[in-house]
Amino acid sequence: MIYQDQCAMKVSTDSCLFGAWISKRIIPGLSNIRTVLDIGVGTGLLMLMMAQEHNFEIDGIDLDISAFQQASSNISLTKWKERLQLYQGDVKAFTFNRPYDLIISNPPFYENNLLPHSESKAAAMHDATLTFEALLASIEKWLAPEGYAALLIPYHRFEYLKNISQVKGFYIRQAVNIQHRSDHRAIRTMVLLSRAPAELSIRNMVIKENTGQYSDAFMELLSGYYL
């Protein structure tokens, strides 16, 4: 997969869809978005997809040094680098210099029931997990009072996130369940949260038709992001 402006990245289709959904579907419906924070930047994909579409100041943070270095390298190759700021550290303990109008995250959630015992133990020993509780605590701390948060989560964790979000004073406004094909079960869910109560809108998005071709909805969202 090659991102525009000659920035080579190894990324997932789900991440690309999430970035396009935020940039093309979510942000146009919001007002007063000027500053953005990406928690768990990985390759820097989401920051760059947003920078291509919107003239925002975008910060990102990642605990993993190798991810931080790769994102730094990718960002340095683009024309938007002056608007993008990366930090290496643990978001749970990091101090930013401002609140953010929008916080986005596609973090590597480690769930004990999905990992071999040795991997779960290693993740716990190295504090490599970012639980929903920890993520929401960071969002609560750094999100502007009227700001929004967009997350990409495992589909089967949606109800749990919904419940703990309300405990933290957040409400899920939109949820889009991602299916690789219409005859497959959903695997990921894209969600938009805010502190203001709102009626929840839920819908599905299919990446590929049963014929194997990418769906029209997927192609329309990702247009402009591929060479």
C-alpha cells in the first residue's frame, strides 16, 4: 500500500477506512475543530490522512519507540510536516500543552481472551496495554469541553465501551460496523463520542462485495488516498 506523496506505509485496510471516515464523514459535520490528537500513531497514517484533507494542527503520541521513529520518518517526507507534531511516551502519564478539539485513536488493544497466555503475560509485564478505561481517562483529561473523540475498536467490545463511556460522562453518537464482506460478521466498529447526550446512530459498512470487488462506499471514501 502506497500513500500519496511517496510516503510508503504498511497499514491495514481497517485503518485506512477509519481515517477516511473521520476526514470525509465526521469532520465535515462538526464545527470549531482546530486541534487534533492521535493516540497510538503507529505509522502516522491517520495524522497524514487528516492533514491531507484539513488544515488542522495535529499532534500524535506513541509509547513504542519504533512506531514513533517510523511515523517521524513518514511525516518528514510530506508537505504537511510543519503542522504535525509527534511525541514518544505513555499517554497515561504525558502532559500536553493544550486541550484538543478532536481526539482519534486506533490503538493496538491487547485482550487477554484473544492472546496466547505468554503474550498476555508479556503485555502485562511491560505495561504495553491500553485498556478502554485508560484510553477514556486520557480522552477525558485532554479533550476540550465541547470536543469529540473517534475510535476504532473490536466489534465485540462495543457494548462494553458504550457502558464505560457513560460512566466517564461520554456518549456514543455514531457507530459504523465494518464487515469485510456482507456474508461475514462485523469485525471492527468505528465510533464517535462526545460529552453531549445524543441519539445513537448505528449502521454497517462492507469493504468488499460478495463478488470480491471493493464496495462503492469503500471506494468513494478512499478515493484521493491511493496513487
